[in-house]
Amino acid sequence: MPVTTAPIDSAKASHPVAKPGILDIEAYKPGKSQVEGVADPLKLSANENILGSSPKAKAAYRDAVESLNVYPDSRATALRASIAQRYDLEPERLVFGCGTDELLHLINQVFLEPGDNIVQGQYAFGAYGIGAKACQAEVRSAAEPNYRIDIDLLLDLVDERTRLVFITNPANPTGTFTTQAELRNLHARLPPNVVLVIDAAYAEFCTDPAFTDGLELARNADNIIVTHTFSKLHGLAALRVGWAYAPGPIADAIDRIRAPFNVSIPGLAAAVAALADEEFQEASLNLVERWRPYFVQQLGGIGLEPVPSAANFVLVGFPKTPGKSAAEAEAYLAKRGYIVRGVANYGLPDHLRITIGLEEHNRAVVELLTEFMKA
Ligand SMILES: Cc1ncc(COP(=O)(O)O)c(C=O)c1O
């Protein structure tokens, strides 16, 4: 049966009709994981943790197999306590989701009515806009000069129908970050009825003293939500565990509409164990800190334009010249077993986003791109 958004009166239609705008939404495109004709390609396209996951988290996951017959703890009591303690947060203000992805959707649902708008940067992570459009809200994107969020340009787009402003910190796919001073400035100038959402999915990879994941601002604000994930530093992307720290009434609202058992028992157990495994977290951060500058330096030396990154990936600019383009480089790497991310769907057709891998992967990618640029 066809689902259509054609302008017909849904009450009179003879078949189900999606809400206006739904079929105009471009679905989220996950990073590729397969290449035709290549047996076992390495995926450097989804910013996953190349070290895998914490051995302690894996053990907790295995133990959880004995509980597959019961529903999870809807309150995520143990994980709530662990996160509250680790980050010095009020436990009641935490909300948990099936990945940050679900929380971002829920935040949109809680606030947006048709005709409202969200404000974001031009290269914003796709999930914000998808969720907003599903609520029939408008998505406003401010230019990002030099691949960075510009607070003034964001604020220029805020009007009386703006309900949410999204900042990814550090940002995906650019890898740049918004400083603590900039966030404070943005927050101070936002109307108090607008919610600032800080998506800190990659925050643990940024150790710059000017950086903040926003929690220090959120603690005393009525209109800041910070989201975090176990998918990146903790390497638990498969288990889908995200959390948000929100003002009490907002946490309450999100909790009312979420699915009651949205985080599984294995996910909850593994997340608690991962949070306690500082050795694994340190190894993951060290790897990124060791190889991030290597990519930037090496790729800059062969005529490419890497954007200095604060996350576990690097955005790289390619020439427009035929034979040297980003799309051709992506295909060249894929054929040789390395899948990286084309980001044309983010409005960056001349860039690729490359997740930082192990030493041998990083060296191989640099070597291949050097060959590619010389050819
Ligand atoms: C900026 C950003 N936010 C959120 C997510 C989603 O994270 P999760 O795995 O917790 O749903 C991602 C995943 O890549 C991301 O890049």
C-alpha cells in the first residue's frame, strides 16, 4: 500500500497518508561497512572505537545472558548512580536512551510543535534535523566559517518560534569544538525559553583546557541539556546506551514519553562496567591523541586540507581536480580495504571523514592517500 505525502485530505484518503513533510526527510545514512569485491575491509567510517570495548564491559555483558527473560530496570538505577557519582550530577536529572539518537528524538518531541524551529550549524549532525522535521518544525542552519560554530550567526537565526539550539561539542563531522567561553556567551544571549542542547558524544576525546562538555553550565541552568554516549570512548555502540543531563522538569517530560524499557539489561550492565574501567578509557584516549596529529600533519603535507580535530576522527579536504577528488579518494581507499566516510550529505562534497585507527591503519591510509595524490 503506498504511503504518500501528496497534498490530499488524509481524512478522505483511501490509504494511509504520512504526515506532511515526513517523506521529504532524507533518512540518516550510516557509514558503509562493506565493499564489493573486498573480503574484509576495515571500517573507518563510523567513528567507532578501534580498540573494541572494555574487557570488564564484555564480562558484564556475558553475565547479563542469565537475565534475558526479564525486563530491564526502567530507572537504570545502577547506571544512574554510577554516572551521578562519576560526573558529580543530581541523579534525578539523568535520563537514559537507546543511544543518544533516541534522546535527541525525544528532546525534539518534547518541545516542537508544527511551525516551531530549531537552530544548528550548517554541518550539524543529521539526527537533530530529522527529529525536528518529524515534528513538522523548521530546521535553521547557520554558516560555519572555517568549519566552526559561530555564535553570532547562530543567534541571528533565533526568533520567537525557536525552541531548541543544538551544538555538537566536539562537532561531527568537522571535529572542531566550541569553547567554554563561546558556550557561556551563547547561553547568556539565548532567550530563557529556548533550550540549548549540547551533544557531547565525542567530549572525552577533547582535553583542550578551553573545552567543556557543558555539564558545568547545565548544573545551574534551567534550559541546558547535555547528552553523552557510551558508543565512542567506551566502545559500546552496538549496545545503544546514551544519557542526558537535563533540568528536572525536562528530565521528567522526556521520561514520560520514552519507551519504558529503552535500555537493555546487557547494555546497562556493560555501561556500568565500562564507566569503571579507566584503563580502557585511557588507552582509547591515548590512541586518539597519539594519531590525530599524525593525520593532520601527514595529510597536510601531501596537498590535502585536514581540519584540526578534537574528536576521534579527522575531516580532510580534497582538491576539486578530476582524479584527485574526495569521491575518487574514497573509492581508491575502499578498493584497497579502507572504508572512510564521504560527507557530501553534510554539504561537504570535497571532504572525507576518517576515523582514527590503530597505528598500522593510520600509516596505511596515509600511504595510500600519498600514492593517490601522486598518481
Ligand atoms: C554527534 C553525534 N551525536 C550522537 C551520535 C549518536 O550516538 P549514539 O550511538 O549514542 O546514538 C553520534 C553517532 O555517531 C554522533 O556522531
